[in-house]
Amino acid sequence: MAPRKKNDSQSKRGPVNPNAVIENAGVMVEQPITETLEKNYMPYAMSVILSRAIPEIDGFKPSHRKLLYTMYKMGLLTSARTKSANVVGQTMRLNPHGDAAIYETLVRLSRGYEALLYPYVDSKGNFGKAYSRDMAYAASRYTEVKLEKICQELFSDIDKDTVDFVDNYDATMKEPKLLPVTYPGILVNANMGIAVGMASSICPFNLGEVCETTIALMNDPSHDISSTLTAPDFPGGGYILYNKAELDKIYSTGRGSVTVRSRYTYDKQNNCIDITEIPPTTTIEAIMDKVIDLIKAGRIREIADMRDETDLSGLKITIDLKRGTDPDKLMQKLFRLTPLEDNFSCNFNVLVGGMPKVMGVGELLSEWIAFREDCVKRRIYFDLTKKKEKLHLLRGLEKILLDIDKAIRIVRETEEEREVVPNLMIGFGIDETQAEFVAEIRLRQLNREYILKRTDEIGELEKDIAEMESTLQSRRKIRSVITSELRQVIKKYSQPRKSILIFPSDEPQEAEEDDTPDYPVNLFFTREGYFKKITNQSLRMSADQKLKEGDSITQLVTATNRSELLFFTDKCQVYKTTAADFDDTKASVLGDYLPAKLGMDSGENPVFMAVTTDYQGYLLFAFENGKAAKVPLSAYATKTRRRKLANAYSDKARLVQALQLAEDCEVLFTSSDTRMLIVHSGLIPAKVTKDTQGVAVMALKKKHLLVSARIYDGGFADPKRYMVRTLPGAGALPKDGDATEQLTLA
């Protein structure tokens, strides 16, 4: 066998020494984090913001613009469809991010994908669906595309210097920085993107309404936008719950949300509901998954079956109902509990002049009008220059009209070709450009009829030039041109709204029914923070509670599965939940560890559990400094279902015990010197402020503290000796037989 040859690079370097030491290997070099962010992170962040995720005033991100411009240069605006793979390959000359990313962009712009209100790409083949998570699009070699007719408005006069052009990534060709769109496309099609530290989410509006609003704003800057731009219009249709205050907020600030509800019909013959339109923020699979979860949890019992019947005719989710089910009530429940009704969050963040800016609709349209004015001016100036050049040539031709024979004689008598132009310039007093034009006239055109026809254009050109110069100097005339173009766009491409508006009724709506199953339960709370919910049947089968070593049960409450639970912690916070949020368990398990279950802060532990269904009664907090605070339980009720409340009780002194009182009763307080005091809770004034310090209840001797508090349930031979009529009271030392074991939080 012949010996293996070394490669050239290895032979030049010589043999590798395994013991060689690489200079500075493993040396830690200090580098300030601010320097790292400035050099490495900030350029990346700016690149994502300016060149990837945020749309510009023409309504496109760079990836969209590069793709559409490539298709325009391929002639796909007027020619037949071509394979998507061809488009992807050509686009890589402008967008070097790989074929997969380019094709995905193409899919999202297509009519077949149904993500845009006015698609830019006419597609043939399987492009998937925006409303389906699992419906994958076919490979680029199987699908065909061309540009939609509306793209004529994107590239109108792009060759007349209406926008700036820049080099592509390798400086081998030019591409437009923006497209000279003749209508406010930024508001017509949805556009979403997540950059670094900011995002953009622009909802679509009806083309006709946007154009009418733009025209109205040009005529009157104080125009009421909501009078012409009624609401967003989504490609998937559905119902928009009209909220004028929220829409006005979006129109003025660019931020807010729009509530979109699915559209459905009831098939009485088959006793089923057919859902045909869903919000743009969800998918068929997400809806079905949520409904299945609700059925498994027992919160929905009216559904017999649910299936996806989407086909070539469009989206369709069918829900088979059980006998006797009211379809409208079921849908109202599904709207509350599933994405069949969802919010589209708006954040009109757009790049203007290379700077991201969040704008309302009015300001955004004003920026587009300014952009379009510049495009129209540049187009008129381009045409004006061309007409002036043509007029200049015709004026030279006009001078030759006076003596055509002289022009022929000069050409014929000139011995050298290069002398023809100079001799014509001298003979007729014209410049070089005019002389070149005359010299290029063919022999058959050197007749009076031809020259008269050409020179007759001079008057028309002079008139056009004067009109163009007048237009360039008048903002009103520029805007008149824009208005005329917008009218043409409305005439060609406007279509009826797809999303129907629902105006909420002023009639009081029925209270939402609680679908949580209700049954008796026993609630156990332990010293170490464990919680169990056990049904009566399970408790009868086994009453021996399994507890962590050293742990003990501090509270046992008989309640129902719908009861609300308040867990107070040693950090003066309360965590709110319901018994239904916990699984039914058995006595033979430890139960749920509350700090983990409720997501408590590090080092935080629950110390007391309150159980209620109506937030009636009081909570009594006893502190080691001898004070007690009585707070109505209603102070902890919230309308927004907040899960965590801070400042649940006072932190001025250590909490000894918390008691839940259904009504005022007698409470036994015990101090560290064994003195006891029985106080009727009616003597303690209730304070709505949760973190109130309370009032002094027990007068403590020096170096002594309050150590326990419990509801007095009898057992003393002479309870009156421990009672007082006014607070604070010193209490009395217990007689034989009155001392009893006290429960504390120590």
C-alpha cells in the first residue's frame, strides 16, 4: 500500500507538537459589561429593529420588500405563474438568509395562506392556512406564484426616481429602500414583529375606509377619524365587539386592543353548531385543545362531540350537542372560556426616517401623506425633466424647419462624419444635443410634413411643463394628485367589510354562571404549610391523616368545593385561590405544599387559612405587643380576581394568631406571664384598612408578650374574673383547672 501523502498546509507547517503551548490560552481577560453590550449586543439590536422586525411607512419589512421587488423584476406582475422555487432562488440575490426563510415569507404574503386582507401574491397549490397550526404548506417546487393586480399600486412609477435605491448586500445590484405605494398599505394589511426591546402589532383596516379617511385628513386635519374608519377588518371575518372608547384610544395613541368573536350557525336538524370564522389570534387546534381540557375538567357537559371539518370550501369546526342544550348559552360560555373570543393587541410601532415610533392612526396617516407627497414630487420632477429635454430637442428641430435644404447640404458637403454635428451647430445656431438629434434623423424623415408634426408638440409640451412647475410649487395640487390616485384605488380594489360590528346592548346582562362542580369537602391546613382537600366519602374510608414528621394539623374546616381560600403568610401577604383549584385527595397523602403550589416568594410560609363563600364576617389579628386588629373579610374581596395581595395585615409587631369570626364573640388572650383576658370582639372597632395596627387589648407587664389568642368556648369556673368592660385590660392569673393548652404560631 502506498504511504498517505500529507496535505500541503501540514507539510509547510511541519509536524504538530502535542506539547506545544498556545500563547495566552486559558487567560481570563476582564471586559466591562457596558463595553460588551455596546460592541456586541447593540449592533445586533439595532439590526433587528431597523432591518428585520419593524415595518416602515410603506407597510413592508425588508424581507417583504425584497421578495416583492424580485417578483416585479421577474415580470410576474403581468406574466403567468412560475414555480415558487424560482422566486426563492432569485430573491436570494437580495436576501441572503436562506431559502426556507424566504419561502415562509412568500407563503405569508399569498392568497392561499389567508393571512392578509389584501394578498400580494396570487398562489396556486397548498400554502397552508393561517388559522391552522398543523396544516403545513407544500414545498416550493410544487407551488406556483405571481403578483396580484393590487401590486400595480406598489410599483407604480418606481422607475421614475420616486424612491431611493441602494446596493444589495454584495453591491452587485440595486434595490429600493421603500416602495412608492399609492395607498396607505401600512394600515390595510396586518403586520406583526418582535424586535429587541420593542415590538409592532398593526391590525388591518378596510381599504376603502382607509383611503376615504386619508382623503378626509388631507382636506381637514381635524377630521374625526372614527366617522370614516369604523373599526379594524380582519381577513378571517368574525364579529368585532364595538367599543368606541377603546377604538378612539387606538386611533389617538396607537395602543389598545380589539375584541374579536367567532361566527357560528346552529344546524337544528343535526343539533350541531358550525363555527366558520375565528379570531386572527388563534387556530383551530388551539380552540379544540381548550374545549377538550374544559370537558375533561367537568366545566362543560353539553358537548357530545367536536371535530374539524375544514375543507376546500373553508374553515369549519363542528360541535355536536347533547339533547336539550341551548346552543346560544353554550356559545356564550365558550366565548368566556376559550379563544373563540379573543383580543387583538395593537401597537402601531413603525419606522419613520430610520427611527421607530408608536403613532396613532391620525399621525400615521399624516406621515404616509408626507411620504407620498415626496414620491409624487419626485415623479413629477422626473417627468418634467424628460419633457424639458424633449422640448429642447424639438426647438432645435424647429430651427431646421426654416431651411431643410441647408441642413441636407451641410451634411452632404461635410467630408468627415465627426464634423457633421459641429457644422450643424454652426449653421443653425443650435447646441450639441440638438445637433446630435438632428443628425440622427433618417433620410425619409427629412420632409416638411414630419418636421411640422414634431414641432406641433412644442405647444403641448410648454403647456405640460408650465402645469408641472405649477403643481410642484403648490401643496394643494400635489394632494389633489394623491386624492385622485386614492379614488382610483377605491374604485379598483375596494371590497365590503369581512368583520361585522356588534354593538353591545345597554340592557343588563345575565350574571355568569359558575360552572365549578359543588360538593362538600373537608379542608386540612398544617403547621408546615401543607393543604389537603378530602371528600366526605374518602374521609369515612380512612380518617388517619398522613403528615410530615413533626408536622400537625392547625385548621380543619368543613366547606364546599366552590369556597374561596385565603392563605395569610409570615410576610404580611395573602394568596387567594379556591378549593376547586386543588385536586381531591386522600388522607394517606401529604397533600399540596402551598409555597410551591401558590408560587410564594422565597422563604415565605403560610400561617393561617380563611375560608369563605360570601366574604362576610371578620378577621381578628392578635399581635405579640398586646394589640389586636379586626378587619372585615370584605376588605379582601377583589373584582379583578387578583391572586396575591400585599399588606394583608400590619407588620409593626409579630403576628401571634389570626382568627376568622363569623360574628362577634368572646376571645381568650394569654400573655407570657400566664395571665388571661377574655374580650368580646365587639369592643374592638373594625377597620377597613387591612394593615391597621389595631387597638391595645391586653396591658402587658414589662418584658412580657402576648403568646396566644383563641375563641373562648367555655370551660372556666368563673369566666367573669377574666373579663373587662374597657380596653386594654391586664387580665388575671388562672385558677386551678382554668389553665389550658394554647395554640400558637410559634
